[in-house]
Amino acid sequence: MTKTLADFGIFVPAGALAEFDTTCPQCSAQRKNRKARCLSVNQDKGVWHCAHCGWSGGIGTGEKRFDAPWRKPAYRKPEPVLAPVDPVIAYLEARGITRAVCERNGVQSATVYMPQLEAHAKAVAFPYRRNGELVNVKYRDRAKNFRMEAGAERVLYGLDDIGERCVIVEGEIDKLSIEVAGIVSCVSVPDGAPTPSAKDYASKFSFLDADAERIGAVREWIIAVDNDEPGKRLEDELARRLGREKCRRVTWPTDCKDANDVLRSFGADVLRECLGLAEPFPIAGVFHVEDQAERIRTLYENGWEKGVSTGWIEVDRLYTVRPGEFTVITGMPNSGKSNWLDALLVNLAQEHGWRFALFSPENQPLEDHMARMCEKWAKEPFGDGPTPRMSRETLDRVSGEVGQHFAWILPDDDSEWTIDTVLDRAKALVFREGIRGLVIDPWNELEHAIPPGVTETVYIGQQLKHVRQFARRHGVHVWVVAHPQKLIRDRDSGRYPVPSLYDISGSANWRNKADNGLAVWRDFGEQETPVEVHVQKIRFRQIGRIGVAKLMFDKVTQCYRELPFMDPRNESRRNVS
């Protein structure tokens, strides 16, 4: 008899979607918060994983356990010098915030140094608490200068007020405004909306991981951020991380930017009405033109979203990188495809601040691969040789920078090297670190259990569909390195041909399912010849086009540089590492 989720003690809520969160039969009963929905379940696949205790498994494969190798960083406990709220109460009352709400939230006043002013200033002090304990303080003066306690933990403001249904806003005064309207279950992000160009963009959302259990237990989020472009970006990022199926979004009245504007202009009743009219994000798989009307207008005004630069002008002519797409890379053994991909990731991290997860079991031990990434980052050799190696100071600097942008996925048990395990870990890293890229290198190192009666072609098509869905759903660019079948040397030249996506072992789905397809090739018979990047498929024309880009490989720094080139108009082309 086929087992069900219930046979493993997993509770399926009435009306549950294909993917849902519920309590864990292994650990929830022993936890302080017994109702925490820490178990993620996929009914269609019949698989599950607990983010708290690591219990996982599948209906067909049984139970397994793994634990994420992550440690919570240490933070300094703030010891601020605060005064009663009275010196700033007039300012807050002018913004519609009552004394009662200020006192319930522990709002106080302080005189603090403001870096923006290079001087001390009187400020409103907003205490950040967890379980009643002070963990941080936000200071705001009347000129809207802000600062927080140095070295203290960044958490949601109003964390202890979180309920099963919770409003999330973009500022402390907006949180207090929501409470004036009679809704206590409301939190604010600590820093407002970060700019997408900021290299520490992902770290701006560390407050979600700080209290992942409590945040994960929320059944519905009302996202009520600022009505401007940064606010819309914040709205999208919060929905992406919290789960769009859990989120509703608020529309403010015309000429109102945020909750406090509504409170001051129209009063508490209208503010409460706006929250009550919050609309759900579109149902996954169901779309209407009216749901996308604003995005269509934005597309009309700004044009198609283009990919970001690879760091090589020659490659950018043919291939750029856009979040949410799936790229297949192939090439003969020792052709440099993995090395080139590593160099591409370093370029994206340095130029655009992207973060990545890498499943690369052939690059072991891990410290060797990490050292090579440091080498590419510094553009200096790691080890001894004819060229002076990087200094210890350089190593310390670049290893920290590499550590900020890269995480490696490598379960201890080889049997867990499955696509579901890799995607599950990557999903956790989207939430925890905001990764924008995932590498699977190579595909054949994954464990593949083809079900009886399923052909290899059908199986590969199904698995690549899951990869592409992951990329789309989470806004992550996925690169998969796949080896070609054995190719035959040309009799006359003795050279191997450039492999195509159709040459990859297993299935023509490698070309059909991929958004982009690349082949990395070099001439094994010649020294100091260019490495060729053959762009063989581009699904969307705004990303690139088919063609061949040539780069030179620097054995000393393990980096790639462009060939010196002069076009017919005598315009110089710069070298890009």
C-alpha cells in the first residue's frame, strides 16, 4: 500500500496548496512555540523538510535528517542613555501619534551623535525589543537623519507584537500610526528600502533570518510600505522572501506616501479601511492583465529588462545575465567551462553585488575551491610560483569578501546529492542571504533515481522544469554545467568539435528547457590560444544573441581578459578582467 504524508505524522491543513507550511511532528511538540510552522511540504512531490530540526524525507524514499551548517553571529547589547518621551511628544503628536501609543511602545528621547550632521542632536529613540529584551535602538531627529546602535542586532521593530496576521511597514512612525488605527500586530523593517545597486543589498534583509521561526509562523502578511519606487522594490523583495501566497499589498490614497500620511490626512478610520482592502498577490499560475497593468506601463516606459554585464565587453555583445533565467553550459573535459563560470560569478559579485550558492562536488576539497575564488577576486596568485603570491593581508581581505558573496552546498551524505536537496538548500539561502545565482556543476554528480517506466528523456525534462521553475519563482539565475557525450576528433586537424546542447548526454531537453545555452571551447593542440565562448541559444533577444566571444586565460591569476581589439573605426576596446 502506498504511504501518505499522514503515515509520517504530517498534518495537511484543509485546502492546502501544493506547497504549504505546517508543524513538525518531530520537534514542534518540544518547542516553546508549538504552533510554529517550520515544516515545508510539497504535496505534489510528496517531500518535506523542517527548517528547525532538519527532519526531511519523501513518501517514496523515507525519512532523512540534515542540519544546516550556520551559526548565528554575536551582537553587542546596547546600553543607550535615554530620557522620557516628553521632549519629543509634541513632534510625535503633530504626526498623529498619541502619547498612549508612544508609551506602550517604549518610545523615548535622547541626545545622540548624528554622523550626517557630525554633531549631537535631539532625537526620538525607538527601542527594538525581542521577548521584552532591548536588542537595538533607532534614533531619528526632526531633519529625518537616522542611526542605530553600532554592533547591535537588526530585527523587526515591534517584533513582540507579531500575530498570525501581521502588517509590515517601512518605518517606526508608520508602525505607530497603524497602532493608532487600532491594529497592534504590526512591524517595521529596520532600515527602510535599500537601493538595488547597494553591494550589501542582501544583508539588508538579515532581520528576517534573525527571527525566522516567529516570522515563518505568520499566516498572512499585509505589506504596507511606501508608495514610491524604492517601496515597490521593497514590496517585491518582501513578498519574494516571505512567500507571495502569504502576502497582501496595500494601496494608499492619491498623494499619500505611507501610513502616517493617511493618518494625518484622513484619520484612523480611513487608514484602517485601507488595510482592510489589501489585495492578495496574484495566485501562482493565474494572471490577468489588470494584475500586471502597472508592470506593463513600466515596461512601456522603461523598455524590456536587460541582463547585467558579465564584466567582459566581448561577452556582453552576445550574453548578459538576468535574474530568473536558466543557463546551460557545456564543453569538453578540461576545456575550462567551470573555471570560466567561476570567473563570471566573481565579476557579477564585484560589479553588481550578487550573492551565489554553489553545488560543485568536483571542486573538492572545499578549501581548494574557495582559495581559487580568492585568487580570482584578488587577481593575484594564491600559491608560490614565479609571480609573487598575494600577501596575508590581501588574503584576509578577499577571503572576507568572497565569504560575503558565496556559499557552498555540499551535504555530507552522497545520497542527498539530489536536485530536490540542492534546490531546497538554495531556497533557504534566498530567504537567509538573498542569493541571486545558483550553480550546479556538474549535473552528472547529482544522484538520479529514474522511476520505473519513465524514460531518461522524460525524467531529464521533468528535472530541468523544476530548475527553471525555481529560477522564475525566486528571481535566481541558475547555471547548470552538463558534460557532452563522447565526441570524435577531426581526422585532419586532430581537434575536437565544439559541442552543442544536443550533444549533452541524455536528452534534447537540454536545449529545449534552457533559456540560454553556452559552450566553452579551446584548442588543446595550441598554446596561448583564446578560450571561445559559443553562445548557442538565447531565448530573449534583449539578453543577447548567438555568436562567439573570445577571451584570453591568464594562468597566473586564473582570470580571463579580453583580446586587444581595434574595430574598423579605430575605436579602442579596453581590457576587462
